[in-house]
Amino acid sequence: MLFRMHPARAVVMAFAVTIVAGATLLALPVAARDGQPTDLVQALFTATSAVCVTGLVVVDTGEHWSGFGQGVVLALIQVGGFGIMALASLLALLIAGKLRLRMTLSAQTETKSQGIGDVRRLLTRVALVTLVVEGVTAVVLTLRFFLHHGTPFPEAVWDGVFHSISAFNNAGFSLNADSLVRYATDPWVTLPIAVAVILGGLGFPVIIELLRHRARRRATGRIAWSLHLKLTVATTALLLFLGSLLTLFLEWSNGATLGPLHTGEKVLNAFFHSAMSRTAGFNAVDVGSMEQATLLTTCVLMFIGGGSAGTAGGIKVTTFAVLGAAILAEVRGEPTSGIFRRRLAPHVLRQALTVALLGVGLVIGATIALLTLVDHEFEVVLFEAVSAFGTVGLSAGLTGELPALGELIVILLMFVGRIGPITLVSALALRERSQRFQHPEERPIIG
């Protein structure tokens, strides 16, 4: 039955079933450290946060859940992260296959030689990249926890594996009550996690294309990146740099965040916070104590998110870049918009605008709903809503104080924020059809 559904509906159904199954397991007495059943809403919240690789929590992961419960959370993160990458990539292939039948040259260029028949090879590569990145990160973290921080070896292994999987899948779950604050001055913990987060956030198509081009460059000495790769890498690098710079400037003298640290440690933590805002959710400084300007900057980064067909959330960096190119072209008075000497098709601009505006509407609606339920500052509520929609997991301290109805609102926001952009763009692309007539043109007054 699932295979007969529209692909977008199949994605929604698959994730919904996984969340319900995870919530059922987490509600069992064996999943809690005290041996008591966990409240169903809290179990559902945790399962949704794990499958949607968000990282927002209403109970302490290391203290509340038993070994079995932590294993369930970790499995949900892995299934959610791998499923997102695999399903998003498969939908991209499905869309590309449909467009290729229509002789669309741009789609052929973007997707290279991959087609619907490459599904097995595609999934194998997704799994291989996942295992390699998570494995290397786990080894580095395990050795650091064991040799430098004095963690017993079995516990160091579990901590290393848990945090590596959580990092690559951009989940942000930590076994520590303070997330990674205790490791704020240790680059051998924060930097490997940041690298894993960035790689997962770039998206699988980008990682594979980079590996393919590296091999091709060795053979031919030439390299030609696709537009998607250029947009993702360039926009990601720009946002990482600007986020680090603004965080460093705004928090330099804040005694509750970067203030007490040395210059090198300030730079490290500013970069780490910028990387986590894209959308991992680990924090090495107290987010709730940040300046309002920093919270707003973080909201912008969280809303944009990371790369397509990856583990990051948000509207995606390519959407942001396309909208930026459209604005620049309009300001210049140019009839079409383009990036890197490539003209952007009109339907790409419409899809980017649709995703962005629906995201804005969803965040505003959720913020209004939460403001009616909690007595908190507007910026804190907005921060929490954007974090949930962008599946980031950073919190200014509101999530743990939400009433049951507030938790359900955030659950819905996390689910729609994760599944929405994938299914929306897929549905729009798969429904695309040529129009055999055009209505008379007329221009309303704008502005």
C-alpha cells in the first residue's frame, strides 16, 4: 500500500509510523532509568525530536532514559537521519528521471549520470558515507574522553558513538545535562563534532560529488562543479563565516558566554555556535544568556538551515541563495536571474519563494500559539519556534517549561519543519506540467 502512494505522502507516512513506534518503546517502563512508564506526550516529543533529528528535549537524555531508552533514541536518530538522506535523494532521482524524459538539459547536468536504476548504488553510498564519518568521529571522541577526560573506557565508547551519530545526523542530542558546555575549551571534542555536523548538513549529493570530482581530478586534472554543489558550498561557507564573526562580536564581553574565555577559545566557540545553528543543536555556551542580537542572528541561521538532501533542516541554503539571486536581478533590472553563469528557471524561483514564505507563516503561527500558553519574552518564544521548525535543537530555556499543549505544538512544528520542505518541493516538481495556453499579461502595482 505504501508503494502505491504519492512519493510525498509515502515520506510523511514512513516518518509518522517510525515516530509512533519510537514513542511506544520510550513509554515502556524499561526505557526509563527509574523503571516507571514515561508520560506519553514526553515520549512522543522525544521520539519526534529524535526521528526529525532536532534535539529539543523535555527530559534529560542521560538522566531520564535507561541504557535501553538511550539506545532507542540513538536508533531513532540514525533511522531518521539516514531515512531523510535516502528518501530525499531518491525523490531527487525520481524528479530528475521525470524531467529527463522531458529532455530538460539542466536536470541532466545537475544529476550527472544518476537515474532511477541507480537506487541500489545510491543507498549503498549513503550508508558508506554515514558509517565512515560517524566511525571516524566516534574513534576521535572516544579516545579524547578516555585519555584526556578520564572517562571509563566502556562509557567513553558509548559517549563517543552516541555523540558522533547525533552530530553527523545534526540531531544535537547529548548525554550531558549541559550539552557540551564542559568541553567548551577542548577543540578535540568541539571541532570533530563541528566537522561531522557540517558534513551531514552539506547533504549527500554534495559529499558524493566532491568525492567523485576528487577522483576525476586525479585522472584528468580538470574539475567542474555542478550549480547545486557551488551554491551549497559557497553559501554554507559564507553563513558559517558571518555567523562566527557576528557571534564573536556580539558576545565578546558577555560574562555569561564568551567573556571569561581566552581569545582563541572565544574564536573556537563562536565558530562552534555558528556551525551548530546550521542545524545541530549542541551548545558549548549558555544560549539562554546570549544577547538579544545574538539570538536574532541565530534565528536567521536556524531558519536558513543547511544543504538539501542532508540531515540539516531549515528552508535550505540553496533556497536562500536562489532568493538572493532573484532579489539582486530585480534590483539590477535584469529580466532573468542567474548564479555562477547559469540562468535559473522560473519554476525554481517559485518553489524557493513558496518554501520560504510557508516557513515564515508556520513559524509566526507557532509563535503566536506558544505566546498564548507561556509567560515568556517574545524573543525566547520566537527562538524556540524557529529552532523547532529548523530542526536545530538549540534552546533558550523554554522547552522544558512548556505545558502539554505547548509540547504538542512544538511536536507538530518539528515534524512539519522536517518533512514539509522535502515533500512540498517534491510534490511541486512532480506535478509540474507544461501549460498549452497563457492568459493576458497585466501588472499590478508593487510596493
